[in-house]
Amino acid sequence: MARRAPLLPGVRRAPPRADDRRHLVGGAERGVRLPRALAAPLLREPRAPLAARPAALARRRGRSLLGRREGIGAATVERHFRHGLQRQFSERHGRQCPPILGIDEHFFTRRKGFATTFCDLSKHTIYDVVLGRSELSLAVFMQRLEGKERVRVVCMDLSSTYRALAKKHFPNARIVADRFHVIRLVNQHFLACWRDLDPVASKNRGLVSLMRRHRYNLKPEQKAKLKLYLEAYPALAVIYGFKQRLCYLLMRKHRTRKQCVRLIPRLLTALDQLRESGFAHLVQLGKTLESWKEEIATMWRFTRNNGITEGFHNKMETISRQAYGFRNFENYRLRVKVLCS
């Protein structure tokens, strides 16, 4: 049996199609099909030396097959391919930091752990991906950044590490807490407090769904069911009402400076009530929100959030899945920077 040529990351094998042979590489018996977005423009390229079109050839053929054709080794093909990706990315991106930056983490591999994503929220592109999420692992990358004084807004989740890095390296930037993570933190501590008060009912999926939702999203019959349950637990009803008012306060958007000044006393009063509630989970929630009160109050003026970054994380997961995983982080980084630009 003939030896099958290895595939590039992101290229999958599939049975050949008689009506679309231009996507087949290496003959119909092997049937290596490229993604349609990559195959169409590449097949129209004129023949040229390998150094002039490394990325195109590397995507069209396997490393070993291309090396035998050009009379070079597979390692040389890989080197040309990586050089092509770097050149393609440098043509599309500038080296200066974007004015609106989103920072978030995502899982890379079990062995190497997490990676940090830097997203340009103004242009909806990935600025860079760095291995690690600690201050020590990101220190070298942050020191080499150019144009850090251009950054005006940095959006992040409630991570003290990212906040310390932003304050140190982006002195002119305003830090904005991601609204989704703040609301989720409030719900998590509220549900934990509910489990302490009523361990049995807190395992009911129907009640859990009603407790998590905002009151205005409930149907009339759902409101009646929730009201009937809360009447049996007056203390829980008070906590539930407080949670709803706090979420409504945190969800305010597009506020002017004068409107924000009027909202600040309400936020500080809510934080004092949390710390004095006597419930361990609510006290911890009050302390966390107290340490992030400036970044939370900034959400009322700046509506930027990390939803764009989270969307790119889904795309990165798809890239990794199509390649059956990455062992080399630099290959993964180059692939993400090119395909998410």
C-alpha cells in the first residue's frame, strides 16, 4: 500500500468529488481537500519558486510530498511555511498597540495550560496571543509592546493580575470591567447563599432557572410560581429582591457624567449592605465588588465588553480542533494571528 502523505494542521481528508476536482491534491485516490476559502485563491496562482510562495505550496501539499518535489527536506518546507505566515501577518497588522484593547484568557493544552488573548476591540481583530496568564509569564511581552501610550480603554474580566499589568504598562488607559463577568459573579454568590438557606429546593432545576433569570424575562405563570415559593422563605425573598436591584444597577449603559455621579451613591450603599448582611457568600461578594468599584462604575460610561474576544475564543477552539491540537505554541499563535485578522 502506498504511503499516505501527512496532512498540514487544519487540512482534513475526505472522499473525492467528481464535480469539484480543483480542491483535490495528490490524486483522486488520496482525496486531500483543503478548506474552500483557502483552496480557491491558491489554485489560481502561477507557478513560482518555493521561496516566493511558501505558504501557498505548504497548504496545497503535505510536507514530505512537497519536499520530494522541490528536492528539499520537510523541515525546510515547515520553515518556509512559518516565514510565509509571519510575512502575511506583518502585512496586515501594525506594530502599535490598539486604542481599545480587550484582555482575556483561554485554555491551550493540558501540558502548557492557559494562554492570554489581546484583542483589538475597535477593529474586531486579534492583536496577539501569549502563552501563560501570570504576571511573570506576560512581563517580557508587555515590556516589548510599542505605542502603549496610545491605549485608552482596556476591557477585562475580574482578574487582579490583568488589572495590575494594565495599570503598570498602560498608564493612559481606563480599565473597564466586563459586564457579563460581573453579573455572573453576582449570580454565583447568590445561588451559593441560596444553597445554604435551602439545600433541597436549590437542587430543583426549575427553580434554579427561575432564580437565575432577570425578573423582566419571566412569564406571568413563572412569576406566580416564583412568588409562591418565596412566600415560604421571607429572608430569601429579601435577598432575591436585593439581587435583582443590584443587577439592574450594574446593567445601566450609555450614561453621562452627571448620571454616573447620581448612580455612585447607590452602588456604594449596595456594597455596604452586602458586607453587613451576615451571610458568608454575600460578604465575600461585597469585598470583591468593593475592590473593583472603580472599574465597575466605568461600565456605565464605556459600553465596550469582551464579547468580541469570547467570540474569537470559539474560533480558536475550532482552529485547534481542525488541526487535531497543537504541540508548538508558536505555530498555533501564527495560525490564529493570520486567520483571526
